[in-house]
Amino acid sequence: MYDAIIIGAGMSGLSAGIRLAYYGQNVCILERHYTIGGLNSFYRMAGRDFDVGLHAVTNYAPKGDRRGPLGRLLRQLRFKWEEFALCEQRGSLISFPDVQLAFDNDIELLKSEVATKFPGKADAFQQLLDNIIDYDDISDDNYAGSAREILMETLGDPLLVEMILCPLMWYGNARERDMDWGQFCIMFRSIFLEGFARPYKGVRLLLKNLVRKYRELGGELRLRNGVQRIVHEEGKAVGVVLDSGEELQARKIISSAGWFETMRMCGQPKEKLEGSPGVLSFIESISVLNQQPKDIGFEPTIVFYNDSDKFHWEMPKDEICDTRTGVICSPNNFLYPGDSQLDEGFMRITTLANFDRWMTMSDEEYRLAKLKWYDAAVASAVRFVPDFRRHIVATDMFTPKTIHRYTWHDNGAVYGAPDKRLSGETHLQDLYICGTDQGFVGIIGSIVSGLSIANRHVLQAAS
């Protein structure tokens, strides 16, 4: 009998496990795959190390700053600031056809950019800043509401609204076309008021530190042990049955598998569930260069681009991918200590994709589609950044099919379902969800989600 079973060894599952193990709980994390991290992971191919998922850690705070999500998670997980070793971004861009907005980890730059590029809107932008809800004040009551409508009421300029929404939707919005006001506030704070950073050694440093801490505290991690179903009796979750048929019992179960995926494990009929799974999925290409990106004229850390004044945030229907908008990220362009630099140049391009189209291809169609859409995504991106194609020495690419394989999210949905479950509660006693579908996304958001569910529903209940 375990005190807690956690389904999934992604960021939220690992952080929940550490928190519970620290307080002496007997915890087991179950992961279907052979590796940890979920979507945020790493691999080695042809002698090179590749990160997947992580572009940047949001919610950056400098050493000694104990406010905000980063300071909170460092305290609660008992990590030193140096163990995450976060290096700030150099600076990023929101790039539309006739206007660019630069921003970094100091909101004053974005404020000055808005004042310069959108004359007369400085006061309206300050009003927006004043209206942004603090993380701890977000509740079911103020989470809902159209971010587009509120932004238009506050800013009054359609182009400025689209440009502000673009990076926030790309980095954390599961809803097509619009965004919940609460999620907008979360993402605005994490990106514009706190900002981007990255460990020099990438996502592997974060994951290895989380696993090391969890195991040091006595936590059990079982890879290649997927959960087939959640056992419940008289409205209470009591254990799980693994893919192997083995049954495990637990007093509490926390699932990071996603809302709909967890409900399926409980045997809940789909027609009884409110809402619908998310549909927003991506392809991402990784181009390895024989030069540092800054040496060929690319200096920003991240560029969020859109090729018209209207930002289209929806699943592509007419094509397999939609290259009108995207994200270009270079992990080389962070402020690493002592002018340290990665051994090779890297350019990562993210593009919206249609899950069903990618999943129904034959092997040969899939291989050819990857080649075609790699070229199309890069061709679209170089309209907004220096053309780096002649410097490419190696490539790789993941698709919605890859995302589904490593997350089991319906539709390969990167940010889960549009309707979030802020409380983490389910229809069963002692079964809770954490991670993307609880409402926090990204590296720091996922870790904070795991911590909050462990604190609220397991540790407080035991005290």
C-alpha cells in the first residue's frame, strides 16, 4: 500500500513526488515510457544532444528573489538557485509584417516599445498591467472570460491586441482563437513580467536534478509501467492496474496524464464528460548549424512571427500545417556565464499542425511529409530572420504523432484540454489531476501544479 501513486514522470509528476517524499510519504511514480520528462525531454542522435519541448523556462527570477513561482518552487523542493542554473534571455521579438515589438526580462522595454510603435497607447498598456491578476488571486470566478474582448476594451487597437496575444497563445493556450482571461494573466506574468531563461545544459539538467532529489528522498520511480485503469470502489480511488496486469494500491492517486486521459482510465464514458479534448498540436524542426546564430545575424533568443495583421490561432484544416505563424528559438542566444556557448548553432521552428492528418499517413507518406513541411516551415521562418539554410549540417523534426507517443494526450494536444480544472479535483474521492489540464503550463507552471496538488490534497489532508 502506497501513500500516493503518481501517474506520469513529467515535470508536474516529479515535483509532486518530491514534495510528498520529503514529508515521509511512501510514493511511487509510474511512467509508461522508458524515459522521464513527457514532452520536455532529451535524446542523443548521431553524436549530438537534442532537447525537445523546452524552448525556455518562463517565470525567471534572479538569485535571491523569493517572490513568484520560481522562488516558491525552489523553497518547496529544497533546491538551491544554482542547481537550476538559469541564464537569462538576450531579448526576444514579436514580429508582424509592419511592426516589431522587442521585449526582455524587464517590462520597461516592452512598455517603451508599445509607446513608440503605438503612439497614444502607453496609458492603455499601463492600465492593462494594472488589471493583470496575481497568480494567487486567480480563481474559477475570474478565470473565465474572453481575453480578446478585455484586451480590445482596454487597448482599443486590434493590431496591438494580436501582437500581445501571439507569444502568450504560442506558449500556453489550449483554446482556439481566444484565451481565457485567467490563463492570459498567468502567461502575461510568466513571459512579460518575469521572463525567459534556460540552463546552459538544457532540459536534461532540470530533469536529472528532479529525479535525483526524488530518489534521494526514497521515492520509487517505475519506468515502462503504464497505467491501464484506475481502480475505484464506492466513489473512491483505491489503486491502479498496470499494463502488465499488476495491481497496486494507494491512499491517494495524482494523475498528470490529462483530464480526458485520466477519465478514460476510470472507465468514464466520453459522452458523460463535459467539454472536449484540445486540438492544438505542433511540428517542430531542429536545424543544427555550422556557425553560431549571432554570427549569421540572428541575435534574438525567440521570435514569435505572424505574416498578417490577424493572428490565426487554430488547428489547420485545409493543410497538414499552417506556416503563417510560428516560433523561432535559438538556445544559443541566452546569456551564458563567461561567454560560454553551445558547441554548435541550433535553430528551432515551431508550426501549428493537424493531428489527424499526421496520424493517418502511411510510413512513406509520413517520411515525405516530414521533408516537405520541414522545408516549408524553414522557408516561412526566414522571412523574419536571416536565412540560415546554407549553414545547416543536421536536422531533426517531431510531429503530432511524436507528441502523442510521449504524452498520450488526445489529439497530440500540447497544452491539453481548453477547460482547466483549477482545483485538481475529480468525480472520485482521493483522485486528483495535476499538470497541463489543472491549469498551469510550461516547465515552471507544471512544477508548481504538482506542488500545489500535493500540498492541498495530500499533505493538508494528512495533517
